[in-house]
Amino acid sequence: MLVCFLISLVASFALTVLFSRVLIPKLKSLKVGQKILDIGPRWHKNKEGTPTMGGIAFIAANIIVFTILTVVLAVAKKDIDFAKLIICFAFAISNAVIGIIDDRAKIFKKQNQGLTAPQKYLLQLVSAALFLFFMAINGSVSTALYIPFVGKTLELGWFYYVFSLVLITGIVNSVNLTDGLDGLASSVTFVVGGFFALAAFVCGVFELSLMSGLVIGAVLGFLVYNFYPARVFMGDTGSLYLGGAVVAMAYLLDNPAILFTVGIIYIIESFSVILQVGYFKITHGKRLFKMAPIHHHFEKCGWSEIKVVFVFSIITLVFCAISWFGLAA
């Protein structure tokens, strides 16, 4: 398990760095640049034109490493649930495809908005539903939900799938919202990936060790070019893929509810937008935060991007440590 984990991590890291080095000039030549909204922080305007869709680099790296490792492991006849692993990886890829469609729409329209919210959410619902369907067919999910920290299992019946659909699409979109500062989504997801890697070894989940290695290697490799000041952005292509990968890791651990603590920053980012919009409507124009998602609020309070990334990563680390006590015995 350790060898497989290290290979997936190191190979994903190396290929992501290599592919990004080749991809960035190509994206620049194609003028695949990020558009910055006028309502955003004024100092973000100097980022306009920075290549986006850079997530293609680490997605391609992950696909290559995943394919080679699964073939090798299958030939070696390792006792692994290949179907479950493939379903989980395919789910992450399906979200990447949605991101590609969205990013292409943005580039075509030459603005910062691609698919409409209903269009994107419908595609995500279909992706999540297919993921749950194939996981159920494979016997990889049941209607019993493990409750972290309590150590009890709650039988939800058909409501389990409703809960899962809301949780899955919510986390995927929350990771997407977290990708608003240089290196933020990558850094937070690195910590989350580390948590799932440790959980894989403690709980003996081989499939999770491989998936977490892919994610850690991908975000570390991308941070080489994405850390402040970013030379490339991952776009929805990358952030939706990472969102799908984070969800997949939780389901490989058979502990989806652990996402409420492990993914605390993702959730805070998402709820800051919900609260901002709700407060704005209720008060007829007043704002709860200086700007949402909340990372922009702290920027407008005078925090540097590096400080926001560091603090949010530390908060994630603390909640991942707390989440350790929420693992199934």
C-alpha cells in the first residue's frame, strides 16, 4: 500500500509539473485567459489574462498514473475493489468534464460566467446520481450512514440518496468557490488529501491510499505554478475535479459525513455566499461581509493572499485533526 501511495504521489507530482510547464505557454498562445469581474477586489484586475484551465495538467497526470497503476495492480492480481476505485475516479473526471464545458463557455463568451447556475447544477446532479447508482450496484454504499464522533450508524433508507446528492453537489461546488485566491484551493485540498491518506493507512483502505496519493501529488505539482503570484489558474476544470476527488475519497473511506469537518473551509466558503445573498435580500441592499466568498472579505480587511491561504490551511489542519476522532473504529 505504501509503495502504491508513494508512486501515485510522486508520479502525479512530476507529471503535473512537467505538463504545466508545457501547458502554460500553450494556453497563453491560445489566449485562454481569466476574466476578472469588476465587482471583485480592484487589485485582482492585474490578474486578468492569466491562463486558466490549468487543471488540465494535473487531471491528465492523474489519468495516466491511475491507468498505469490499476493495470499493473490488476495484472498482479491484487485484492482490490477495482470497480469501486474506477467508479470513484470516473466521478472526479465527470466533474472535470463539467468544468471544461463551463470554462469553454466563459472563454467563448469572453466573460467570467459560463454555464448558468441551473445548467451547471443539473449536470452535477446527473453526475452525482450516476456515481451513487454505480456505487450501489457494486455494493459499495448502503442506506446506513455512519455518524462520526458518535460511533453510531443511522439507517436512512431511501433518504440516504437524497442526503448524498445534496452533500456531494454541495461539497463539489464549495471546493469550486474556494478556488478564488492564488494557491487557496490547492493548499486546502493538500491538507484534506493528507488526512485521507493517513486514514487509508490506519483503516487499511488500499483504494483510498491510491486516490489520496493522486490528489496530493496533483495539488503539490500545481502549486509550483499556482502559488502567489500565480502563473496559471486551475479554472472550473480543476476545481470541480478536485471537488469530485474529495467526495470520492470520503466514499472510499465509507464515511461521507466526515466531510462536514474535514471540508470545513469549503463549507464556510459556501455558506458565506448563501448568508451574503440572503442578508442582502432581507435588508434590501446591506451586506453581511465586505465581499463573498469569505476569502475576499479578509482580503478587503487587509489580509494578503498568502496570509489567507496560510490561515485557511491551518484551520483545515486543525479540523482534520479533530476529524481523526470521527473515524469508524
